[in-house]
Amino acid sequence: MRVYRGRGATVAADRAASERVVETVAADRDPAVRVWRPSRHVAFGRRDATEPGYEAARSAARDRGFPPVEREVGGRAVAYTGSTVAFARVVPIDDPRSGLGDRYDAATADLQEALAALGVDAVEGEPPDAFCPGSHSLQTADGAHKFVGLAQRVYSDVAAVAGVLPVADHDAIAGVLAPVYDALGVPFDPVTVGSVARAGSDPDPDPDRVLEHVESALVGDRPTTVRSVDATE
């Protein structure tokens, strides 16, 4: 398994690096994991771009120091502060019609393992009106805060399970997503935004330590080759 580390110099370069990882897995059939901290921005989903308030939402993000970016997949807006951890596991597949649930289940279990090592009890589900609402999320045991969102993109020969994990930046994320979701007309309760800091015993967790635990759990016991995101050939 290849492990890609680092991030691009710009949001556009970073996204291109992730796309190259997918292309490389499709070409050589060797699975890959990438865990990193994207630069500060708000990533809007395809559904967001169809809303009447989309331009107002982009302006709301920009006014708060979060460059707006549109991603190709669906879902709702997600904010990254620079310490927010993003993750992706990309695997070759033979049949795009099968394995969807198994890949979600495996990633969910691995993330629960990583979070347990950080002192966080994560259970499946999300509170009402959570950020980037979806069927595959992790929340605190009391159901008050969501702190992991998962999505999956399936190609003809590759599947990528990816997601976002706030570390200690729940207030900053809630602060920018509140006006963004309001402009989009999407129900959102800022109080539901969780993080490793909010869910665990450490009020100031090290983002790099969180990153390392997530990477380790997604890799498992597979032998690895570590590469920079700039070396995806």
C-alpha cells in the first residue's frame, strides 16, 4: 500500500494531487492512503451549486477568510481550517456495483479505532441539522456532536472512501458554516459541530498526532511505501 503525505501549495494543487493518487491506483492496482491537513477553505458540493443562494454562500465563506472551492462530488459544504484532518483510502475494484457498504463499514471501524487511541468514544450516526449531513458519520456517544463525515466515490475501477475530522477547530468551522448554510437554505445547528478536542479528554490535541493515528488505522498491518503527494507516478 502506498501512503501519500503532505499537501499541495494551493487548494487547487492539493486537489490535483488527490486526483493523481486515484489515477495511480487505477493504473497499478496498488491501494493507497492519504491523510493530510488541507489549507483553509470551504469546499462546496455539487448540490450546493444548484441552490439559489450559492453565490451568497460563497461570499459568506470568502468574507470570513475561507476561499470557496467547488468539488465534483455531491454533499454539502465542508470547511477546513488548516488543522482539520482530511483522509482518503483509495482501493482498486473489479465491480463498481458491489462492495459499497463493506468499504464504508471498514473505514468506519478503522476511524473508531484511531479515535479510541486518542481517547474518543465514537459511535455511528449524527445529530439533527449537522454539518455535511449524510448516512455515514461518527458522533459522540451522547449524540450531541458530529465530528467525522464520510463519503465514497466509485469509479469504474477504483473506489475512494474519504472524509473530514475536525481536531480542535469546531468553533471556527461552525462560525463559517452557519452563514454559508443559511445562504444555501440548509438546516444547520452550529452547536452540533464536534471535534477530537470536544469529544475527548485532551482540550488541545496535536493535529499531527491525530493525523498519525488516522493514517495508521487506515493502513492497518499492510506493508507500505511512503511518498510525497508530488510523487504520484
